[in-house]
Amino acid sequence: MLLECQNITFQYPNTDTYVFRDLTCQVSGPGFHALFGQSGVGKTTLAKMMAREMNGFSGEIAAEQMKHVLYSYNLESLPGWYSVGDHLAEVTPQPNKGAIDDLIASFGLQACLGSRFAQLSLGQQNRMNLARYLLQDFDLLIMDESLANVDEVTREQIIMKIKEMFPQKSFLYISHNVMEVSKFCKQILVIRGPHKSPQAVSISGQDLAARQALANEDLELTMLEVMHAS
């Protein structure tokens, strides 16, 4: 499984402002990967390019065994005229319907199924929207701040559950939380400004899994490496 960006160059229309200059990076294999960088460096722009939701750039994005790339993002809305439970039942492919109850229970959303999307808190909305994507057929799921407004303990439980349920799938996790990406991701792509070369730096994360122990000094070293590369 491989998704590779080669020599991506992009600037905003009608401006001289470059977002990327010959950016090259790749996401390889199953598991949790991360996009990390300061605000404004183009993480969301790159994610949309990877998901084929954005064009207008030069370079190439090639995929091997990653035919289905989905993009989820913070504060994405679901239709509001019926319950979120009915919506999940309608949009989930038949072979995946058996996973609904387990996923919803793990995300702590059982009590929300009879509510309309607008009635949920922001954290519940993001969890429900993420569950909707996880129930689709995908090879790579991009999670752009998909767990924003969710408390730290619940975020960790959800990430661990996703790792447990989808060990053969790839995830690209976009977050501003350096400790989180260092702790849970196996690869961290640090995206930097177009004036820096290389514009993307790959760092190995701790890739914590359930029932594993993690030494604080190892996590701190990874965090320092990520911040130094930013």
C-alpha cells in the first residue's frame, strides 16, 4: 500500500504565494500516519489533493493498493432531517452493517442514535461523522482534525479502537497536538513552509498500541524531533 506525492508545486490562484514547491512525500503501508505542521503550511490542502478533491497543482500523486481514499474533516455536517442512526443505516454498505453497533458503542454514541445531527454536541458530531466514514469501504482515511472537541481520554480510546478494528487500513491523522501524533502514529510527515528544503520531513513515531507500555523519555525524544523539524 503506497500513496506518493512527487514534486508537488501549488500556489493560490492570482497570487505569487506558493504553498508547495517540489514537495515530495509518501504514506506507505497500513496503520496510523500523521500530517503535522504549523497553521497555514498546507496540511488540509495536501490532504484534499491526496483525496482527489483538489486540482490545479503540478507534479504527480500516485497510488498503489490505495484506490479508495476518503477525506473527513472537523465540523463536517450530516443531513439534519432524520436521526443519525437512520442516516448510518442508510449510508453503510451492507457488508459493513455488522460493525455499526460495536463502533458506536466504542465511540460512546449509543444514546445519540435517535437524535438529529444538530442536536449533538460538537464532540459528538465529530465522533458520529468519523464513525460514518469508518463504516465505508476505504483503503486510506484522512482524518483532518476529525477528533477535535473530543476530550483526551476519549480520543485515545477511539484511536486504539480504530487500530484494533482496522489493522489492514491506512490512516492519515492531521492534528496540532504534537504529543498525540508522536504517541500514536508510526510515521509523522512534518510539512514546512515552501522556503524550506525538503518541505516534508518523515519522522518515526512511537505507534502505541493497546496494552503496550511507552517510556516517557522515548515519547519526549520523538516530540522534540517533530518540533525541531517543523
